[in-house]
Amino acid sequence: MAAAVAAFGLAVFAVGHAATQTATLLKVRTGGDGRETRLVVDLDGATSARVLADGSSDRRVSILLNGVETAQPQQGAGRGVVRAWTIEKAQGGALLQMELAGDASLKRRFLLPPADGITNYRYVIDVAAAPDAVMTSAPRKAAAPQIREKFLPASKPPLPLKKVVVIDAGHGGKDVGAQGAHGFEKDINLAAALALSDELNRSGRYKVVMTRTTDVYIPLESRVRIAQRAGADLFISLHSDSAPETNLQGASVYTLSDQASARATRFVSQDDWFMKASLSGDQGVRDILFDLTQRATRNRSAVFAQTLVSNLEGEAPLLRRSHRDAGFMVLLAPDVPAVLLEMGFINNPEDEARLRDPAARKRLVKAVASAIDTHFGEPMKVASR
């Protein structure tokens, strides 16, 4: 057994140090707890790496992944020992940085080649807490002033994580949505979602995740899962309304209703590994934590909905009661603030013309983007309804 382990270690070492070709970053995964956290970088090819900082001095692990290409910077909130991580393009490859939640350091790292049905390479990094250290997500307090403070190394600022905004273009593919005189809802929703994504990306302040970018069918529950896996700070679903009467006109914003809270509980109770991982332990404690999480999320959703309605005024007609409650599936995630924006009535001639007009669409998405800027730029408030 020892010989086999040694042979495996040598093989991993050889693969890691023989990497000369470029590899593309596929995704990053984390696991572990407050004692030891594992970060796995999935790649389509082999790589070697160089440690620039091991975390022992300034709670920051920095590793250069040689020859690794990444189309755009990626980030994550981390877990356990790792408070946050980022990967961005650097000279010679991609720079991976991990901000640690306490006294910890790099424990081991190795490259795994494709095997056992896994077709990609995996660069594995383990970070372990120092003995008797307690990992916490709270910001580190500044050290007390010391006589020789000017000789101490300056602490680095936290990693600059961007807010994650998930944009959901309602319907798609075989699910065409409502129908207007000139086409289907799914196409209007996608055009608005792409325009909003462009607007937010231009600002450089957000990491934007789309549930769809083409005319494809995405199940409703999958849209919620996308937001949860992305660690979304905000989920906004774009739709076009329809009514039996063609004289109804105007936009409206929906948040999760009180009556739909039980559906959210059932939603989480399904086979959902990433939610169950944070809701383990005593059932009574789980119920309390779930309720608190859900209440806080609904409040954030309601606060953003009020901001969104205020920003839409003057840029698009609004229904008389423009902030409404509903139990839509896409609003059910108990840990992701979410709203559903009905941009107008597709079966109303004036609304449909506005929804299909590029200039009017641009004004609408600018108002939505402004609401998002305001929401994340202000201290947390309590919803007034």
C-alpha cells in the first residue's frame, strides 16, 4: 500500500512539473470546514504552480498557475478556512489568491490527472488552520498599536470581491411565454436580459451570471440553483406580462409572498447538497436558522423592489399597485434576494411597442442598473411594507 501511495505521489509530481502547454480554467470548487479547506481548480490540461505566499505571514495565499488561461476574472466567497478567493490573468498564467479567515497556511497541493470517469485535470490545494485557531467569517480587527509597529509588515486589504448579480431571462426554447401581436415573450425577455448584462458589465462593479444567453429551455428550479451556486447577492427575473384585457398597461415588481414561505421550505428539503451542507445539526436549530435566513432574504428583496419601482418611475409606465407578492418558483431560494420584474404587457399594443423598441429598452435597463447601484451602495434598510 505504501509503495502504491508513493508511486501515485511521484506520478502526480511528474505530471505537475512536466506541464508546458497552456490549460484553460474550467471552474473552481471548495469544500471542508473551519479546520481544513480544500480548493479544487478544474482545468482542461496540466499545469505546474509556484507559491508566492503561503498564508503564514499575512493571511493571504497566492499561487501562480503557470500557463493557465482564464477568459475573465473569477471569484468566490469561500468556506471554512478560506474567506474568499479570486483568480485573474497574470504574467505567465493565472494568479490564484485566497484570503484566510484566521491563522492558517498552505498545507499541501498537487495535480490530479483525468481518471475514474473524470475527463479534466484538477489542481488541488489544501489550507489548514493553525493549532487552536478559530475560523470566523467576521472581518479581522486591527492589531493593537505597538511600539515597533512601523517595523511590522502592513496587512493587506480584503480581496475585492464584486457583487454577484444573476439575470434570468424568463421562458425560452419550448416555453414561449405569453404572445403579443408581433411575437413571443421569450424573445423580449432575452433581449432585455442581454442589454442589462451589458449595462452592468460596462460598469465593472459586478460579476454577472446569466441563466440563459440563447433561446433555450431552462427548468424553473434550475434557474434558482444557478443563483445559489453562483453565491448570488441578487437575482432578477425579467418577464413580460399578459392579461385577458388588452387595456392593462405598465410594469410591476414581484417578491415572495408570505403564503409561499412553506414552498421555499419544501424546495430546500429536496436533494440539495449545497443547502443541506449549511443546515446540518439539530432540527430545531435548523428551523430557526432557516426562518431567520428566509426573513432576512425577503426583507432584502422587498427593499430592492421598492428601490427598483422608484427608479422605474418616469422611465416606463407602472401599474397602480406596482410592488406585488407572489409565489413564483424563481423567487423561492431562501438565501438569495430575488425579484421578478414584469416589464409591461405584451398583449397591450403600446407596451409591446415599447418593449420591442431598442431605445425604450435601453432606458429601462439603465433604470434597473441604477436601482442595483443604489441598492448595493446604501446601508441595509428595513422594508416599509
